[in-house]
Amino acid sequence: MTTTPTRPVAGLSEDAHGDRVPTAWERARRRVDLEDPVVSWAASLGVTLIALFLRLWKLGTPKVFEFDETYYAKDAWSLLHHGYAQGYVDGANDKILDGTTTGLWTGDPSMVVHPEVGKWLIALGEWAFGMDPFGWRIASAVVGSLMVLVMCRLVRRMTGSTALGLIGGALLSLDGLQFVLSRLALLDIFLAFFILLAVHCLVADRDWYRAKMARLVPEQIVDGGAYGPVRGLLFRPWLLASGVCWGLAIGTKWTAVYPLAAFGVMVWLWSAGSRRSFGVRWATLRSVVVDGVPAFVHLVLVGVVVYTATWTGWLVHAHDYERTLSSTQYTQFIKEQPCKVVTQDDGTTETQEANLDNSGARWPTATEKDAHGVGELWQSLRSLWYYHQDVYTFHTHFLNCSSHPYQSKPSGWLFLDRPVGVAAENGIKPGTQGCQAPADSTCLRQVLLIGTPTIWWGGILALVYAVLMWVGGRDWRFGVAVVGTASTWLPWLQYDTRPIFLFYAVAILPFVVLALTLTAGKLLGRSRAPSPRRTAGTVAVGVFLVFTVLNFAWFWPIFTNELLTRSEWLDRIWFHRWI
């Protein structure tokens, strides 16, 4: 009797030969290679376009000047049409919202206390779309979306993973603070963008520098006393690009000086580390000369030139400033005194400065005879310097007696301690504007500048991990997140007695997101092969992303001025400090 051998029956996860069948996700990955440059850029642009769509949604509403838009939108229009920021008449806001843009400016320069780059960008939007809320907000929407693209590419460059780059870009785009500032004509979104772009250029320079070293030194340097290559590394194009970005960042707000200084030190240490890896002894000291000096030229001197160029409109009209603003209270300041309490006519009290001053103080250039040619340029530059001294005096000595209902201490920024309400419409009656509140209640609309809690609170844990990985694990990538966070946050602690606001923290945000994304990369691991660790990491990262999307969606109504009943609004105001 003969028997026919039977063939084993394949399981659901095996083919007829007993080999494992790839999962649907694995088959999809084979068809779409995220690491292909074209696919990688297309995916990054896709995330960016989604971010842009969200930021353009009803961008022109509410049709009011929100918070400090009242200054920057009008200054931008004045720069566009007059070349410098002029003062404006009382009631200008209402007339502008009614469509009037003529006869509103006085002709005299305004004492603006921030540089002009951000206002010029706002002016571009007003030039393209007109002097209305959409026109003065569109530049912020575009730049805020470009931040998402830069974030995607920065993480991609640092990790080699397009997937992590997309996670970083998505997290940045889903933060409420970044989202709302991308829909306002304020300066901070431009500041954050230029800082992030400058850091991206520095990371690109690190890659360029090491690749150039490898070409110039094909073998290990035998004589450790040598400096290594010098001439071939004097010009560093990515470092030059970063210097331009730093100049534009400082030309938006001076606070960019701190991260410039911090990352300048990082560039030196990165360069020294590269030389050490090729056998240079005492590389840290030797790099001060051969790398530190060129880096100073590329970053600081180039930044100074770019920054000065951003004041061209001011320099052209320096004589107007010498005529009207050369003897202000800031010029006359001598010494800060304790605050004084003044009783108003209505019986309320107000705290004011009581500084010592010299009423006769004046810019020297204001009393000099007008020069011509190069002498005129030098005179204008000196006047600009005196103007800078006055602005610095304002920031350091004329705000310490002031207060604001939305001011916050920087020590609480990472915890979202005190968000800023930039627009509100209260007391909307039931049946009005679609309000469906109970008869004994009302509806309201609000725009609140607050970060997405999952990102910021999760970011605190990620930053702690980043410190451990940078110091203990010697992973330079986490150092970028730590140094970026420290340099954009810690300097504010010295000003915690004056009115400062949570939305300044948008400059910190990219580095918080970077810490989160790098931590996600550690959870996922390097190997793409299925394993319990990768499965657990994928689940953890996926759950965090889902919660972040849901968190962003939950706060969407108070990001975008949507109608809410008071009960629905209170459901989103989790703490008393958020009111």
C-alpha cells in the first residue's frame, strides 16, 4: 500500500513555502520609499501645505486689530508708503477697518521699540492684499507654514529619517501657540522662523564641514601637533547663510542675540570635535583660531551688516528722528528710582516710573551741522546708535513699574501658566449669531494664545531626557534641543518683574518639538525589523500623536474665534490662570 505525502497547510501569516507574508504596511513601504529625496521633499511639502491651509482658514476674522496688531499693522503700512514708521491720529483703527487709509499718519516718526524686519514682512502682505486683517496677517500665515517645512527638513537632516521629520513638522503645526501666532500680525512668529532657519543652516554647516574635512584629510593626521586643514575651511557657505538668518532674526527682535551667542559656541565645539576625530591634539584650543575666527566673521560680522541694512529706511530719514525724537524721556534717563503710586481723577491708583533724568540731554548729532556724502551716512549711523541706546533704556528701565493682566513669569512658560487673550466677544445672547446657549446663559468668541498642552507638557519630559542623552549619551543632536531651549528661554528670567507674555515662548517651541521628535526616534529604535521594542515604541509614539491631534482639535474653537456656549468655553479653560 502506498501513501501520498501531504503538503503542510500554510498559516495565515505564511505562504505555501512557509515563508512569512509581509504585512500590508511592509508592502506599502516597499512601494513608497520615504528616504527617496523626491518622496521625502514631497511629503514635507504635503505637511507644509496642510499647515498653510489650516492657517488660511478664515484668516481675516475677527475683523479687528487683535492685541499688538494695532501697532505693527499700522507701522508696516507706514513703512511701505513712507519708508519709516510714522505716528497716527486718534481713531485710526476704526477708520482703517472702514476702509480709509489716507490722512491717518502725522508725518512725524514714531518711537518704535522693535527693529523693522517683521514689520516689512507684514507690509508685503498689505501691499499684496490691502490694509485689512487678511492683508496684515497673511505674511505670518506663510512664514508660520514655512517653519513647518524647515522643521521637517531639520529633523530629516539630523536623523536621516523622513518619517521623524514629518512627525516633527506635524507636531510644530499642531501647536496652538504657533498656530495662533501664524494668524496674527505680531513679530514673534518671524523671530522664531529666522532662529529655526539659522539653526538649520548651522546643522547643515556641521555636515558640510565634516565632509570637507574628510576630503582634505584622507587619512588620520599623524602629527597631532598640526592644526589640520585651514585654508580650505575658511569660507563656509552654510555658516554664511546662517549669519544672514541671524541678522534677520535680530532685525525682528533683539532677543535673537542670545541663541546666536549660544550656537556660536556650539559651532566652535562641533568644529573642534571634528578636528579631534581626525587626530588633531589640543583641538579645542587650536580650533579657537582656525575655526572660531572664521565663524565669528560668518555669523557675527555678517549678521551685523544684515541687521544694519534692515534699518535702511530709518537711515534715509535720520534727520526726521534727529528733529523729533532726539531728546525723549529715554535720552534724558539717568537713574532708575523706586516706583511711585499716582491717584487718578476717578480715584483709582496707578504705579508709574519715577526715574531721575536730565531734561537737557540730546543726541549730539541733533545739534551738529548736516553733513554730506560719506559724512552724512556716518552721522545717520551715529544717530541710529543713539536711538538704539534709547530703545534699550526703554526695555530695561521703563517697564518695571508697569503691569498687564496677561503678563506671566517665564518660569511658568513651559507649563503654559498664563495664556494671552488677544480677542474676545462676550455676552452673545441665545438666538444671536447662532448661539444655542440656555436662556439663562450666553455665548462668546475668543482667540487665546496658548500652546497645545500635550506638546508642551510632554516636551518637559523630553527635555529632561534630552539633557541626559546629551551629557550622558554624548548625542550632539539632543544638545541642539537643549541649547536652543536654554538660550531662548533662560535669558527671560532676568526680566520677570516687567510685563512679558507667554507667546514669547514660540521661539522656544521648535527646540521643544525637536526634543520630542528625537525622543520618539529613540522609542522607535534604528532597526525597522519587527520586534517587541519597535512595536511598543510605535504604539507609544502613535498614541502621543493621536492625543496631540485630539488636543489641538479640542482647542480649535478658542484658536479660531469660533462660537461657544459659556459651558463649552469653560470645558476648555482647565485652570483659573487660563481665564
